[in-house]
Amino acid sequence: MNKTYILESRPVGAPTTENFKLTDTELRDLQDGEVLLKALYISVDPYMRGRMSDAKSYVAPYEIGKPIVGGVVAEVVESRSSLYPKGAVVIGGLPWQQYSIHSGQGLHRVDPDVAPLSYYLGILGMPGQTAYFGLLHIGKPKAGETVVVSGAAGAVGTVVGQLAKLKGCRVVGVAGSDEKVAYLKDQLGFDEAINYKTTPDLNAAMAQACPNGVDVYFDNVGGPISDAVLLFINKFARIAICGQIAYYNNTAPATGMRVEPILLKKSALMKGFIVSDFASEFGTATKELATWVREGKLQYQETVKEGFEQLPEAFLGLFTGDNTGKLLVKVADLGS
Ligand SMILES: NC(=O)c1ccc[n+]([C@@H]2O[C@H](COP(=O)([O-])OP(=O)(O)OC[C@H]3O[C@@H](n4cnc5c(N)ncnc54)[C@H](OP(=O)(O)O)[C@@H]3O)[C@@H](O)[C@H]2O)c1
């Protein structure tokens, strides 16, 4: 028998565990050309909230009664494919399933000797690439400039802040707990960090943290944090819109400050992006990120939940700030 999480219902507002259902299915025999995959690490990511709704977006919605699909690192435990031998480790968009049968198309092999396998779902995977391209290709930080990142203690934010430090910038992070603020300053070398949940005056905190204004804003969250940052942007500021998690559970379009006059007066650039826009350059980014990790120039933090059944709770934790660094679920050991 094989455990699978399917989408039971679409959330209205914040998702709950009721939206997911654990099912047991029998595995069929492998056919020629197929591999049997055992999930080792399963990623939970904020964009999956969008797929739980049926609104049109850049990825198709999950279907009711069908498995949730996301980033998974898996071991090939049986193979009738020429693409991957038994024992190979692969990454791909796979169902939330302990075992899955796959054609092998669209998967990528990963090397357990280069980095811990979980890294391929984080700093050496989609979130790391998101930080890399959003900051370096849109933010284009220059030494001495001030970079602000929201969602600073998460998977993307921790990499953004460290990359900006490597580029010689003053880095200010915004995050949701005192522990996260301490981690950003003491462990990752951020110059300043603000706890947006407890600061009595976000604008005053931003003014204090950014005495020379803001040249680059890497936005992971939107909402009142972004409103505060935008008040302090400098002439020719660059604003990379990476995520808007503050709105993902909204049931009506968000309203707020009009930003256009600020952008106009400051000749600023605001640009949204999806990491797949840069797919042709993923190889270069991963190589560079892996070098910086190996050289100790980039630190890496994970929040790992143990056990397949933890998946829904782990996912919900993204919206309550449960995680520091990349949030993921460990399902099995390699070779177990
Ligand atoms: N454009 C792309 O291609 C792309 C790719 C990957 C990710 N993203 C986006 O980037 C953002 C970060 O993703 P991630 O994977 O690194 O997730 P993450 O930051 O590791 O986890 C989400 C974090 O968001 C914060 N958060 C939750 N609700 C919030 C709210 N209402 N206001 C402010 N902060 C809130 C929480 O931290 P606190 O404790 O600080 O609240 C939580 O830990 C997300 O918006 C995601 O959708 C975009």
C-alpha cells in the first residue's frame, strides 16, 4: 500500500488540514520505460496555495480528488527505464506520495556527494534560484547600496540577504519574530532586521534601519511591509516583486497605498518575475550557488519536519511563520 495526499476541497481563506485527505492506494506493476520512485524529501512552498484554488495562474490548479504535486527528491528503487538506473536520486514535480511510478521524463538527476539531498529543494533548487535571479538580474545591487528584503528569514529571503552582503550592500531584513531577527543579524550578518509583528511603528523602524534610503527592495510578502519600504526608496530604486504571501489567503482583492506616484517621482523600476523566466540560466546559477555554499560564503538553514503525515501541517506553517530557512518534510532515508 502507498500513502498519498489528495486535494479534498479548495480552501476559502486560510487553508486547513481539512483541505487535504490521506489515502492508501495499491501500487501497480512497473511497465517498460518506467521507474518506481521512493520520496525522500518533499518540499512545501507558498505557491502551492495558489494551486489549491481554481483561479487561473501561471501553474494549473490542483484537481479535487487528485494528488497534491510539488518539488520532491526521490530515489529510484526499481527501474525498467534506460534514463535512470536503480539507486539514482532525482528531483522533479511529483505527487505527495510515498512511492510513485514515473516515465522519467522531466526529472533531473542530483548527486548526493555534492550536497545534502535536501539542499536541492532549497538553496540549490527553486528557492535559491529565485533569490539569485530576482536579486542579481532585477535588483542589480551595487556595493554600498541599501537592500531591503521582506520574508527575510525564509527560504528565499535568507539567500537574498546573504547574496546582497556578498555584493557589499547594507542589508535590512523584515521578519516575524525576535528569534528570526536575531538569526538574521547574528548568524547571517544582516546589518539590521525588523520584527514586523511587534514593532510599534513600521515606518519609524524602516527610517532608522535605512538612514540612506532604499536602493533595492526584494519583496516576498506585499501588504503593509511593502507600503513602509516604498516610502523610503531612493532615486532609480529597483523593486523585485517575488512573492505576495500576505494576500494568498485573501478572499477579495487587496487594496492599499497607491505606489505609482512614488515610482514616478523616484524614477524607480518595479518588476514582477517567476523563477521559470530564467530557466535557460538555471545551470549557471546552481553552479555559482553551490560554489558559495562550499566555500562557506552562503550559510544554509532548514526547518525539517519528519514523516509523510506531517505534510499538510508543514504546509500550513508557511502562513504562520513556523519556519526559519527552507521548510520541508523528510519522508525516508536514502537506501533505506
Ligand atoms: N516569483 C517566484 O518565482 C517565486 C519563487 C519562490 C517563492 N516565491 C515567493 O517568495 C516568497 C517566499 O517564499 P519562500 O519559499 O522563501 O517561503 P518562506 O519565506 O520560507 O516561508 C513563508 C514565510 O512568509 C512569512 N509570512 C507568512 N505570512 C505572512 C504575512 N501575512 N506577512 C508577512 N510575512 C508572512 C512567514 O515568515 P514570518 O515569520 O517572517 O512572517 C513565513 O515563514 C513567497 O511569497 C513565495 O510565494 C516566488
